[in-house]
Amino acid sequence: MSGYSLISLLSLCCYLLMFTTFLAARKSQKIVRSFLVLLAFMILWNLGSLFMRTEQFPSPYFWHQISIFGLLMLPVAYYQFFADFVGVYDHHRRVFWWIVFLSLFISNLFTRFLIPLPEISYNGMQAIFQYHYSNAIYIIFFVLLLLVADIIFMIKKKPNYQVIRKSLRPLAFGIGFLLLGHFLATFRVFVGIPIDIISGVINAFFFIYVLYQKKIFKVTMLLSKENIYLISLLFCVILFSNLAFKLQVWMSNVLMLKSYEIFVFVGIAMLVMTIILYMALNSFLANFFLQEEQVQNDALANYTSNVTQLLRVNEIFESLNILIKQMLKNWNMVAFTLVDKSGYQVVFSSNPLECLDFCLDENHPLATYMKETNSIVRWEDFQKSNYYRGVWEKEKQFFSSMHAQYIAPLIFKDHLIGFIILNVIGKTKSKNEDLTFLQSALTITSVALNNAQKYEQAYMEARMDETTGVYNRKYFHELLDEEYKKYRNTSLALAIANIDDFRLYNQMYGQKEGDNLLWAIANTFQTAVINFGHVARIGEKEFGIILPEYDISSAKILVEKILKQIQSKQTGFQFVGHVTLSVGVCASPYLASSCHELFSNTEMAVSGVKRSGKNGVHIYSEEVKNRLATNGNYQSKYDLYASTIYALTAAIDAKDHYTFSHSQNVAYYAKSIAEEMGLSEELVSMVYEAGLLHDIGKISIPEKILNKAGKLTEEEYRIIKQHVENAVDIIRHLPAMEYVVPAVISHHERYDGHGYPRQLRGQDIPLLGRILCVADSFDAMISKRSYKKEMPVSQALNILKLEAGKQFDPLCVDTFVRLVEMNKITVRL
């Protein structure tokens, strides 16, 4: 074996070692498969060259063609490898280059036009191979230049071109030496010197450097002992098989050994050399390839075990920061995560002085760029992109203050759930393997972050009120207790806001509008205190507002300002009708010595507002406490407001004599119907009181309309119909009389759904309202008015019967008609 053959053997062993290593690796990545194809053609080229130079069976020319095949397929294999590395999957371009170089090989196989067969001469027992190239060889180099241009064009189109170029630079040097060696081999001065094989060895070492130092792609390499032993054995077998004859001659002539002694000596020598080579390779590879990777793998394994158990976003990034500090030393990070699709919010920073209230829109140019690149990129690449033009100047200043150098996306199932901005402190230079390690850590982080976001969303949903979007009662009390402990030595104000007559509001406008009102009020409070307080819905119509570091006076001023906005509807949140609130305010430690006392005192202040006529803000004080204690057994009764009601009806009587007596008649008839239907004493009293109050709203109707002799115009009729809602507005200021509102507001509803003001139908109309409708209509028909004569009782009863199921409830009509016909009630004329 010549020295040149040893060069081929060395190069072959390098490629075989890499091939067997990656052959055992996971091949789900396209780049791994294309790398194996590239190594396979390297092996064919070097194997053919070695066996040709050692004149193995069947002939040197056969192995020459094998070598040429591997050599001509190498450029296409390189092209495929680069395409997979940068993520360009243009199938047609790949097929085109495969066809081109395969055609070159086939044409040369039959013509020897491009690459001639080597000329073999002998110097004693040593074969010498010489190639005599013609100018036709430059056709191959011309095609190679076209392919290289295509590769450069392909790489430059990628957004992260600078990162790719730096990663592939050593590999490009190796390819450059390979091309240079083959190009120089075409010159006469290098005839007989296998400079092309030497360049192949240089290329092999560049390959090893790229895999170790640059780690151009992530792969778990499985360097088994069997692989290393087989490579060592193969090297020694080929080496000794070519040296066997020379060794035999030397041992016989110099050492005077016999044949069997030579056989034993060569066998022992080969075994010893194989073991030594195996130990050397094993030690070299363990330190060269696997030591740093093993440390990183162990760190990632520990990180995976820890981070998958965390359910808080901030804890996950704290764990990631610790990992980065341990493995990458001088790296800092700022983490953004997607918050309720409102944008990407800063949730963690290595530097606690960083601004953590910074937020980017979900469609921010940086987020869009991250979704497109889907990999770690340099900040300077983002600055060179068109997306950077859409960044606001204030945001550019913020990023500049962070000294951003890299941006890395956090992707889960093709969704950008966050990203981190990184910088390297001092003069430390980032290496490609650092980015590879970081990418692995971020992949793990993305899964953990997705789980944590789901957990935190569920955690908050369990503490949020579904209707209003603010905190619920349960979490309110937890939060109040936490805030009280936190601010027990400073000040903590609590306000409780109760919507006045909310049940009435629902009856007038419906449940949907009631929910809309709750949402509007809750969000008005939330908007007002979002940066310094907490809002919760603590009852059906009640809200709690926690105000840390607010004293009693500033809390009252704030609440009054918010109430004015709600009443003037200058909140940006729309709702119908007129709404008032009763609000109580208390503060610790001045007016409460415990969390429970703070809440109780505030509720007591609310009760004080309610009993003072509603619609106001009261501060808790000893005076309020004493007054409520004195009236603690107070219960609303009709007779408490009898004088007020009488005065109101008397005022109506001054405008319209009919209304005063009409209300008394309706109350009498309605009470009789209710008693006959077997209703409870409480309901009988309620319908009687509702009858007295049902037309109280006519006090606001102009007298000329009430007493108009002719037919009302549409506008006048619209005004008349308003007396129902006017009556409700009057009654709502009598807190003890709220229970009559459902009957009063419903006494002009029709059983068929064509009444007013809410167009209720059938059983949806409150029963007491249906009773009032019959009593009111009957008295109206038999009474003399300015626009009509009185109607006979029998005719009025017939109309009731005819309209049963249309305007009136049939059961109420039957009951009333039976009472009249059996003379159980007196018809008041």
C-alpha cells in the first residue's frame, strides 16, 4: 500500500465513522436523511479510490467508475442537504439537478469524454495512477458553478440568511477545498499526485468540525462501541492486508521467522493495533462529540422534569432563566406571552428593573415576523426586514433599552403563544450550539407554557363572574382578606354598590337588558380602578370595590364620580332606562379593626342609603350604626306610606276626579277576585294596594289630555301610555312598596301579547297584573268619562266574556263574572 492509499483509507474511515453514527440516529428529520445520502456518496467516492489504488477485485477500472459515480453525485447530495437545511422543498429543482449529474456520469461511463480512465504504471511492486484530463473536464466545473449559484440564491432568499451563512461557513470552506483539489488535479504539474483525495481528507475534517463546533442541526448521535470497534477493525484489516507481503519478506529475511511464527506475529500485531485504535477513537469521540452534548442533555432532562410540574407562567420562565444562566452563562431574557388574545404582555425579565407593563398587539410586526420565521433569529435581521418599519418609535426605544440581540418564538401547535428577547452580556460571543440548545429548551418551554396558560385561564374563570367578567363573590372575600393583611398598617377602603330596584328593571326591560346593565356597571367600575383596585360582583345586584391605600374621603369622592358617569351614561357602556345605585363606603383601620368588620360596616352603610331614599353614597359612621340598630326590626307596610299615597291620589283628583275613585274601585274589585281565587292573605293585600297605586303615574299627564272629550291622537295616546312607567318611577321611591310594581306595570298587558309596555303574553304576565287588568277594564267600561258614556253592567260583563283569552285571562274573567252574577260583590257606579 502506498502513502496515497493510506490517505484514501483515512478519509474513508472518517466518513464511515460519521455514517454509522448517524445511521443509528433518529431519522424523522429530512436533514438527517439528506446528510446520510451525502455521506454515502462520500464513502462511495473514497471506497472506489482506495480499492482502485490497491487493485482490488474485480479490477481497478471497476472501482474507478464507482469512485467517479460517488464523486459526480456529491454536488447533488450537497444541494439536497443545503435545501433541507434552509427549508426549501422545491421538488422540481432537485429532480433537475439529479438528472443533470446522472446524465454526466452515464455519458462519461460510455465515452470517457469528461473524465478519462487512469493510466497505470508500476514502480517495482507499487502501482502508480495518473490522470490525463482534456479541456472537456471543465464542462463539469461549469455545471458545478451553476449549481453553486443556485445554492447561494436559495440561501440568500431566507430571512435569517446571516445566521445560516455563519452556520454553514466551515462547511463551505471544506467544499471549497474539495473543489480546489479536483480543479488543481486537472493541471499537468499534479499528474500522479492524488490531490483530489487529499482535499477529500481536508473536507472530512471540516465535516467533523462543523458537527462538533457548529452543530448545524439537532440530532441525538448514538456512537455505540460496536461502531467504533468495526471502524477500527476495518482500518487495521485493510492496512495489514496491503502490508502483509512486505511484512512477510521483512520478517523472513531480517528476523529469520518461520511462516507460522509470522502468521501469529501479524495476528497479534493487528489485534493490538485494533485495540489501541479503538481506545483512542472511543476516548476522542467521547470528549470531542459527546461530553458537552451529554451535559446539555442531562440539563434538558432535569429541566423537562421540573418545568412540566409547574402551573404558573412566571414560575416556568424563572426555571428557564435558571437553565440559561447555568448553561449559557451571560445570557439575559425578557419573556412575552399571549394574554387572552389582547396582546403579548411582558411577564418575566432577568433584570427586575425592566418594565413589566409593556404590551404588544397580537398582530404586531414583531409577532408576525416570529410566526413567519418560526426559529431563533438575530435582532439585526428583524431590523433589516420590512416588518421593522411598522414598529412604533416608543417600542424601538424599549427594545433598544433591552439591548436585544436575539428573538426566539414559543410555538405550540403552529400557534405563537409567546416569544423571548435575549442578549449576551459583555464580550461573550454566542455559538451556534448555544442557539441549538436554547431551541431545545424553548420547545420544552412551549409545551409547559401552553399547559400553564390553560391552568391559569381555568383558575381565573373559577374566580370570575360569568355575566360581568369581574371577580365573583368567593374570590372577592379571598382577595379582601389578602389585601387587608397587606395594607393593615396603612389604609384599605371598601365600597359596596347596590343597584336600586334591579328586580323592577328586569321586569320592565327583561332579563337580557338586566344582564347588560350589570355588565355596563361592572365594567365602568373596572375601568375606573383597573390600575389600583379590584371589582367583584358579590350579589345578584351588588358589587364590591376594594381600594388599597385609599382613605375614606378619597374613596367616597371616587365612587361619587363613577356614579355620576353611570347616571349621565357617559361611560362608554350602553344600557337602557334610568339607573341609580346605593353605595356604602368604609375604610380600615379608622372605621374597622378586622376584615369582617370592614365588610359588615360597609354593608351597614348601604342599608343606610336604602332607608334614606336610595341613590346616594354614605360613609359608615357611629351615627349610621345607631340609627340602623334602632330600626333593626323595621318592615315595610302599606300603612307607613298611606298618607303619602293618599296625598298623591288627591293630587290626581285635583286634575282628574275620575282617577281617585277609579283607583279605589279597582282595588276593591281586584281584592274580591283574589279572595275568590283562594290567594294568600299577603297576595290579596298586595293586589289591593296595587289597585290603589296603579294609576298614580297619571299625576304627570297633562290635564288637557286626561279630560279630552274627543279621540286621542297617536302622540296623546303615547303620552297616556307613559302613566304606567311613571307610576313605577314614583313607587320605586317608596322602598317598602316595591312588591306592588309587578302588578302595576302589568295591568295594561294583554293575554294575547298585544298590550304594553312589555308585550307580555299569557302566563308570562304576573297573576296580580292579570287580575288588575280585568278590574281596571270593567270599572272603566261602566264609568262615565269625558270622551264616553257609561256602559251597562251586563254589556261590560259580555265584553269581558268575549275578550277572555284575548285581552283578559279567562280564569280571572270567569271568577269576576261569577262574583257579580252571584251578588258577592257590589258593583260601584
